[in-house]
Amino acid sequence: MAEDPAAPGRLRILIIDDEANIRLQLALCLEADGHHVVAHGNIHDAMAEASWQVFDLIYLDLRLGMDNGLDYIPRLLAESAWAKVIVITAYASVDTAVEAMKRGASDYLAKPFTPAQVRLVTQKVAERRLLERKVEAMQAALGGIDPEADLPTASPAMARTLELARQVASSSATVLIRGELGTGKGRLARAIHAWSNRSGMPLGSVLCQTASADFLDASLFGVSAREPRDADNARGWVPFCDGGTLLLDEVGELPPSLQPKLLRLLRDREYERHDDFKALPANVRVLATTSTDLQSAVKRGRLRADLLLALEVVRIDVPPLRQRPEDVRLMAARYLAWFGRENHRTIQGFSEAALELLDKHSWPGNVRELRNVIERSVLLCKSDLIGVEHLPLNLSNAPSPYAVGDMVALEAIENLHIRKVVASTKSIATAASILGIHPGTILRRLRRGGTGGAAEQEQAPVKSPGAAHDPLAD
């Protein structure tokens, strides 16, 4: 079984310093204490490293040639939100320390430093990360991370889906979870892992939609380490999830060049690294999700027929919210309680008119759309009940004001399409990726207002608390 670099007290550490002796001194000291270390001499290679693996601790030199390390602290934290940044400087001063803290650093280490000083700083971070993990585990046990944590339902259709998921959870069978965007496929995958005998082992999630097949190949299967001490940093998701579960999100988008490798993993339980031909054993269970028709993908030659068969050992269909109307009020009440606590609002419930409007809506964005609507309503409500006035103006089954081919300006059609995509996705960035435009363009369009409440969409939170740390939220 692969060793877990995220075990208690063991940290993933990134060193960024343009002095080779400093990098070597830090790496030897940290590796002697059992930490997993990767080091780079320039910020650009380090940023590339941070873009595909998460770090707990980052040692960052202030002066990196022509680059100022302070400028990169926010970008590094954007890649590894839980990381603690320790600034290394030979020019320590109160002003430098204050500026580093303002930008997100946790501490600083003055040159020259001793191994004892390095160990002290690192131990503080290790203790803090251990405490954070305990808090996360406690919240998860209490179901406090998300109102959907226990997959509540009053729908017979969804109950049958959950029953099938429970039945297959204890096996090692590959499961394909189908459903529209926002129906909760990722949450169901998380539940299957939690119900299985692999629940104490890693659960990884990989989005198969990518512009680079080589990058996805390396992310999934890893690369050969050039030096012995780089072995763990060269691991991909398959070896990292050894003994656990790997979720392939939107598996229908997997590049054709990688489909034989996935088929080999599913059939033979072995894989090859991106730049190697040596077969390695794999003890990993694969779950996959899709929001597209994979049979059509096979007919178009986009997906191998034998791969689809290997993925569909068990197929679970998650019904859209419009087919489980019993869950609308149930989920709305749970979201109301959740976001009320999060935003320190005391709201008793919904007016009957508001509930009727929720019942009538077709929910094209499914559970994710409902979540966004309730969060927005909680923020706007200043009374004891959420009323119709707190809900989006276009929350009804009324036909769209425009359709393709109508004699209206192109911008009107574009604005309507943008608003619908934003309502059905979990962030502006995701919507921008789908639409193929810059996030700033979306924000400008939403601010212009127009039919269907686009002006109100500017106020609507499109990214719910915790979504940024939840790769399984779909």
C-alpha cells in the first residue's frame, strides 16, 4: 500500500529559493524529519508545480532574481488554499514582515538559519494542520459541512438511486453515475466511498475535460522520478489513491489517447506512468460521472465501446430535480437553515407564495441552482419569512422572453444564455469556461440588467461557501 504523504505530522513542502545551497540545506533537514519535499530555483517552475499538486507548507525566498517573492504569495495560496507560506529573507525587518503577513504569509525565517529554527517553524505548521484536519473530520461526522451531506430525499425515485448505491458500495465494482449538471453526482460518489470498506483510504477526483492530454496523463498516472527524493512528488492520482477510490469526473471527455490506458486500469488493475513502459499494479476503485450521452459518444467515435462497457459494470442514474418535486421544499428548508446560520440571519421559513413559486420552477440547474437561489434569498431577506420578492424574477415556468431566431438584437439572446449558464454552474469561472469568454465579460453583462432579472443576478452568489474546496460538488 502506498504511503500517505498527508499522514499526521507529515507535510507536503515546496521550497522556492534561487540559492542551490539553501534549497539543499532545507530539503535535507525537512526530509530527515519524514516530510515530502520538492524544491525549485525559480518562481515559474514552482508555480507550475503548485498548479497540479497541493502543498501544506511553502518556503518562499523574498528575492528570486528579478522577481519579488511577495508578489506571488496570493497566487500560491490560490493553488493551495490550506498552505502556510513561510517567507525566507536575508533582509528581515518589521516592514517586510508586516507586508508579508498582509499578503497571506504565516511567518518568516531570517537568513542565516539553523536546522533547529527550521524544525520549530515546520512543527508549528504540522500541529496547526493536524488541528485543522481534526476540525474537518469532526464537522464531517456531525454533517455540518453541507446540508446535502447525508443525501436527504423524500422522492421515491431518488430513494431507489440511493438504495442501489448502498448495495454496490461494499464491492470494488466500477460505477458509472449519470445525471444532468448540478444533480449531485459527485456527492453520490463521495457517499459510495464513505459507505465502502475503503472509506479510511484516499478519495481523489480528476476532471477529464482538459486541453492537454499529456498533462492529464501525468496527473492520473504520474511520471518517473528523476531523483530518488522526487519519487513521491512524481506520483499521479492513481498511485496516490492506492487502496482507495478515484473519481473520474465527466469521463466522456477523456482524450482518445488515454482511453486505452484507462481500459487497462479497469480490466487488468495495472497502469504505466506517463513517460514509462513498466507495468505497475493498481489497487484503486474507479467511480465515474457523466452528464452526456456516452452511447452517442461511442457512435460518434469519441469514446471506445469497450471502455464504456468497462465503465458500466454498475450504472446509477441520478434523477433531475424536476423529477423529484418532493425534494424541493425539503432541500429548500435545509439550505435556509444552513445559510441562515452561516450569515447570522434568523429567518423562520418561506411564505406560501414563495413555496408555490419554488414548486412551479423547472430547476434546469437542479440542486445546485436551488442552493444558489436559497443562498441569495437569505442574503436579501430582512424579515422573518422569505417571500416572492426575495426570489429571482425569472424563477418560474414562464417561457423565455426570447428564442433563437426571434427578431431581437443578438445581445439580448446572448445575455439570456449567459444568465442561464451562470444560474446552472457553481462559479463565474466555471460559467466562463463553458461559454468560452472571460469572467469579466460575464460580470459586465450581468450588471447591465434586462429581462429576466439580470440586474439581480449581480447580487446573487454564484459560488456557495465551501464549493471552492469541494471537487465533488457536482
